Amino acid sequence: MKGGEDLPPLEMPEQGDKDRGPVMPVPKGIRPILSKHRIEVLFWGVRDLKRVQLSTVDRPRIDIECAGSIKQSSVIQHTKKNPNFSVLVKSFDVELPENENYCPPITIRCIDCRNFGRYVLVGTHVINSIHKFMYVPTTKKAKAALQKLFPGKDPDAPKVIGPQVSVKVDDVAITMPDERFPLINKNRPLAINVADQKKQKTAENKRKKKSLPEDEDDLDLDNLDWWSKYFASVDTLIQDPNLTPDEEHDKNKRNDIIDPVDLDNQTDIPMNNNQGTTPYGSIPNGDSKNEDDPDYNPKEAKKMEATLKKMEKQDEKRTLKGTAKAVTLASKMSPKAQRKKDKAKNTTSQLKSISSNVGMFINKAFDMGEQEAEEEKPLTRDKEIFKVYPFELESVPEFNGFTDWLHTFDLYRGKSTGLAEDDESRVVGKFKGSLKIYKIPLPDDIEDTAIGGGNPQLGLFQGLPGNEPIKVLVRVYVVKATELHPADINGKADPYLVIRLGNNTVNDKENYISKQLNPVFGKCFEMESTFPMESFLTVQVYDWDLVGMDDLIGETKIDLENRYYSRHRATCGISNKFELTGYNAWRDPLKPTQALAKLCKDGKIDGPHYQPGKVRVANRIFTQPILANDEEDGATSQEENLALSVLKHWEEIPKVGCKLVPEHIETRPLYNPDKPGIEQGKIEMFVDMFPMDMPPPGPPVDISPRKPKSFELRCIIWNTDDVVLEDDAFFTGEKMSDIYVKGWIKGQEDMQSTDIHYRSLTGEGNFNWRFLYPFDYLVAEEKIVISRKESLFSWDETETKIPPRLNLQVWDADHFSADDFLGDLTLDLNRFPRGAKSAKLCTLDMLKTDGSVPQMSLFKQKRVKAWWPFVVKNDDGEYELTGKVEAELHLMSGEEAEKHPAGAGRNEPDPLEKPNRPDSSFMWFLNPFKSLKYILWHNYKWMILKLLLVTLLIALLVLFFYAMPGYTVKRMFGA
């Protein structure tokens, strides 16, 4: 028997379907094209990691995964001591599709490295779209191609940046904006720089000047404080209260821009200021060397200087020709063109006469005449202002949430449900870092710079500050809260503040504000913290309760670390004006020149180089008029103002420029964790941060609420006239009234009344009665402050604010029924019509609000005596004149009222004489002649005169006919 013959047969696998065919690759037209990319990861740190498996996360690590490749960060040894990574930047290369739509997501995982080699997943974050992290370099070739398509659009070309100019041409206001928005829509922008702004004349400024209140013409600087800036700034916000962050950004771009005008296809008109232009590469004061500038090239500087001179000569002719056409066109548009035709003819000759100074031609090109120039003066702002943002600072588009190089990624645990409330509960921590994705290799002719100003070939995260712990002085200014959600049964709240910064907590419970939904806090909280351990600021608003636990109304959280390290310089806002003392004193410990020098050093750019009236930073020249105050203070003050002008336009600096945070107030929404997504109110605040290793800052700004000033209004009611008569006499039926006047300011608590003028038959009343109204007044808010208990069982007083209005009413007294209301008068002590000198001149026209009636302020004039009308609305809603009152208003401060006291009514001290009233208190049967006078003559005067005249005529006729026969006989017989 042969081997293997008795073995069972083997079951072989069935062969596949021969008709299936070979595996075909994806066609090239469909398959994404892959290219090599580099992902640079900035590992900054982790924040607020929650417990995992009942244990704290002490040694976290971050893994970045993309397209199958993983890059791990270093391990943080102890998060409580320092939650930042020791190695900041790592990179890895991956193959990614050139079309971003096909790029895979990036997954961020946080892993806790525990003892005995255990690794626990803490949380993850998935970046589905990598578009915002993509970096596309700008090359010289692309830049040259762009210039060929759009000549004159080079953002890095030397520019002269000066103040905006307003020019008036026959009542047509033309605002020359900056270089980003050309007046003439041509290839090259219209750059106009005028150093002297003393003759800025616009119709708009003239209107604004007229609209200023009289009491703001002469401001006492000693009485101005931070609240003066606040209310002046809020007025600018009230003009556009409903702006969203995007609308606010768009409005800033559109501000003062007029439509482009095509003037007969005229070529572009570049404007160069010969006096204010310094060629790139040259040094002020004639120096041609710059040892501090590594990019300085003497040959390039000479070429640039020669090119600029040629451009000036060529553009001079174009400027004169184009401007003459602009003036002619503007003159045709003017309604006064016919009346000023002779002046328009001389425009060209005027332009040619000033061709030696191109930068100064605007003020003379559009001639208004010497008389008009004297009439119109530039509108000067009496009060300095700051920016009031109606939203949080992170929502301002210019600042981009302070994520210019440092982002915050929320780490989630569990499965997403798609609901925002559930996603917030799934957050277990935060990862701080950033990503940069770019195609490699980078081109050699790259024009960009790294984030810190270095060479991007060596990495995009160069020049970043260190992430070692740093001590910072934090000042939290809380101005006020608005529209708080009621927390008590009475529909009010008793709010107070709680500030939390890391382990530091400040509870301001003792200074709670009773029964207010719009409380004014005016508090500054100063704390020392250590970044990054104490970098999250929480501002909470609680409701005080007498019994039980206090309730949280709402809170807002701010990441101070992102603000501190942002290139937008959110540590301390930049003021509009540099002043060392006063209400607008500079808050930053670094002066503008020091701050500018630091920015230039950090950005590795040339400058600043100062000259009288101008400063050069990189290839930008900033000019500013030399003010009289600067000349008195010397060159140092000039340099500070020049540096400040550069800081306010730092976004104009190429490559490293960005918008710096101005002096501001941000309005942040308040949310309650128990009611997610529902706003509980708003809070106005701002935050200053100062590193402890720098020069110490000055004292905090005093934003404490203003204390009201004591005033006393003395109102003397002298007389009334033409008061309507409501009552009828019982026996005779004649019309009369028992007149008295009542008045108040605060309400029922200070209501006062005169005595009664009985049985006035003519509507005339004589009183000589003094009302006294003491009150506390906030000058800045123009409000009277009233502190009183709302009820008998109230624990404390409630503060309310009302406008300062004097209410006067005239009444008819009745013995048995209720008194009859005849008319009223309301005078706003800040703005009320000037009274009439006599009762005849007192009419309803005095109460018009169309601006035709001159207004006055009692807080400025202090004392006035005149006639004002009493009015009442009829059934048709129209006002009717029901009487007139002669009153004297005298406003005194509390100190003056104490020095010169006066009694109420006619009492001591300083008593008033009793009025000389007509003896109308008689009875008709006791004084018949006076009764005839006041009853018959007053009511039937014209009828009595007519009867007398008719009787006289009848008597004459009777005598004529009686004597005529006898007289006729005598004449006939010659007797």
C-alpha cells in the first residue's frame, strides 16, 4: 500500500470569481493631489483640568494627530506649580491634499501620565477645518505681479501719514480720508498731508459748534474728572446704540468717506509733502548712516531719494491741473456757485501761486474769503473721550478675540449631543497653543516675517515671549451694571460685586446697593496674580438678602493671559492725548516714546526716528502739527505726542502692524450657570495689567461715583393773571375763582402751596409767597438724587434719580367739593424757555420746542424773574392757555443757603411783604359801589358804553326836533 492512499481528501478553498477583474486605482482627476506640508505646533500649556477617575490630573501631555502622524508634547511635571510646557514648539511633516476641503481633521488629545506606566485620556478636541491655521507666504514675485495689475497698491511702499483734512468749497464739505480710501477712484491712492490744521473749515463743524450747550463753552478743568470723560464718551455711543461688532467695524471703515469721483478720466494725483517727507533709508538731521538698522542700504536710499524727487516734479503739474478741475466741479455742485463765480475764476491762479508747497495747497485752493474764514473756527473738543464698546473686547473684529498667536481649545469628554448646554458640561479643561500649517519647502524670496518678526524659514513661532510664571498687577475697574435680572419679590435687586482671580477673592458685600437694577459701582479692585496659575478673572454680581443665602445674578469670565500676551497690547489702553496730570492723565507706566521703542524692538523694525513735527518708523512717516502747548513744554512733549500718533496708527506699519487697544470701556454680558444662554444683564468695566518687573504704575484712576452737590431752589410766586374763572357766585352768578398755586420738585414729600386769593373776579392773584426746595444734584448726569425708604418696613433707603424739574400748578379752592385743577407749568432747570417781561407778552408760543424760543439754564444764570403760561390739554390734545404766573427763581448752593437763610411763605428770616390784594372779599350788599365796579363794569363794560352812546344820540335828536320849529319861525320873521 502506497503512503497516503488511505488519507481523507482535503477540502481546498474555492477560487474567486474570475469575472471580477483587477483592482482599478482612483483616477487622477478624482484623487486629491497630495503635497508635503509641515505642521508647527505651539505647546503653551493646559488650564482648568478636572478630575479623571476621582484623581487630579498632575502630569498631562498633549498629542496632536493629523493624517496618521502624531506629535507629542513634553510632559508637565506638576500642573499646580506650572501648567505650561517646557518645550514650546515642535513640528512634523505630513502629506495633505492641496485642496483644503479634502484635508483630514486635526485631533488634540490630552493624556494624563500616571504612575506605573498608566495613561488616562482626559479630553479631546477635534479641528474639522484647518483653514484658519493655514499659512500662505507672500513672495516677491507675487508682489510684483500684483503691482503690475494694480499699480500704486504696494502696502509696503513709503508713505506719509498725517491727520485728516476737511476742506470747504462753496459750502460743499469734502473730507480727504487717509490713503486706504482714495477720493479719486484711480490706480494710485490720493495721499494728502497737511501739517497745519488751524484753518480747517467745514459746514459740519459749524453746525456742531452751534449745537454745543452754552454751559460747555467755558469748562473749568479743575471740575473735570473721569466721569466727565465717561459721559462725553457715552454721548458718542448713543448716536448709534444698536451697532453690532461687525457693523461697528464697517462703520469705522466707511466713516467720512465720500463716493469716488471720476474727473474726466484724469490720471491719479499723488500728493507729496516736501517738508514732511523723509526718504526711506535716510536719517533725520542729515545723517545718512544707520548702524542700528541691519537692512539699511545706502545705495537703495539714494535711488529712493532720487526717485521721490522725480515723482515730486512730475506730480506737481498733475496736482495743480487735477485740483483745479476738482475745485471747478465742487463749485458747480455748490448752491452758492452763482454768487461766488468771481472767486471760482481765480482758483487756478491761486493754485499756481502756492505750487512751492504742495502739502499746504488745500487751505488756499478752496478760497472762502477772509470774512468767512474768520467766522468759521475749527471745532475743538473740550472734553477728552475714550472708546465705549457696547460689547466685550473679544468681540471687536479688529482684535480677533486676542487669538493672533495664542488660541484656547476646549477639551471635551464623552459623546457630543449637539446641544450647547450639554457641550459646556462636557468641558474638562483647556489647551493653550496654536498651529501653523504650510507647504514645504518655503520659497526663497519670501516677504513675510515670523510672529515675533524673525525669518519664517527658521520657523513661524519665533520671537515669542517665554511662558515662565510672571507676576502681574491687575486692576479691575467696574463702572456700572445695567438691566440686571430682578432677584427679589419687589422686582428689584440689591447687587454687590465679587471678584475672583485664581485664589484671590474680593467680596464687596458691605457696599451693596439697595433696590437697583442699574447700579453704579465705580469700584477699582487691585490684586496681584501670577500668570499662568491665576489668569482667569471672574466678575460676579450677587443679590444681597437679609435672610438666607445670597443669590448669584450673573457672572462674566475673562482670560487675562490671552490679553496680556496679545500683540494688540491689551494690558493698558492707549489714550487719545498724552497728559501727565489732570483727569486725562496717562495711566501706562511706559510713556508713548518708551512703548513705541519697545514695539519696534520686539517687531525688529527700524525706528523710531524723530524730527520736528514728524517721526519715521520703518518706511512710514507720521506727521503732526506742532501745538502751542508742545512748544512750551519742549521737544520731549513733541516726541511723546508724535509717538502717540504712531501708536494710534500702528496698524499702518507693514508686516508687524496691528490695531492697538485704545483707552476704552467694554460692556460684557452676565450669565448664570443655572440658566445657560440667558443674559442676566450687562456690566461696564475695563482691566489694566502691569508686570511687576517693570516700573510701577501710578495710582489707580478714581472712578468712584460722584457725590451729589447740595442746592436750594427758592421760588417766589408773585402774581398770577388771566386765570380761568370756574366758580359762579351764589346770589349774583358772576364768575370768580379762589386761586392758589402749588409746586414741587421731588414729589409729594416737598409739595408746597401758597395761601388762597379768594373771589378773584379778573383772574388776577397776588401772593408774594416763597417756596423752598433743597435737593441733592449730580451735575454730570443732570439728575436729582433722592434717598428714601420705599415703605415703612424697608430695611434701608433706596436711591432714585429724577430730572431737575420744577412743577407749578394753579388750582381753584372749593369749600365742600374737591379743588378744581386749572393748569400747570413744568420747567426743566437745565433747559427752560426764557420768561416774558410782562403778562401781555406771555403766550403759548413760549412753550414751543422747535428751537425758535431761546432757552436758558438756571444752573448757569442762577436767578431769573419773569412770566410763564399755565396750560392744560383739551379734548383734541391741544394746549390751551389757562393763566399766567409771575415767578422768581433763585438757585443757591447749600453753603450759600446756610449763609443767607430765608423763610418759607412770608416768614422770617428775609420775610416778604403781604400782597396788596383788591378788596374783593366784600359782600354785594355791604359794598354796592364796588359790587357795581367788579360785577357790572367788568362784565358789561362795552355794553354799558354802547348804551350810553345810543342814549346820547337819542337825546340830541329829541332836542333837535323840539327846537327846530321855533328856530325856523324866528328865522322866517327875522326875529
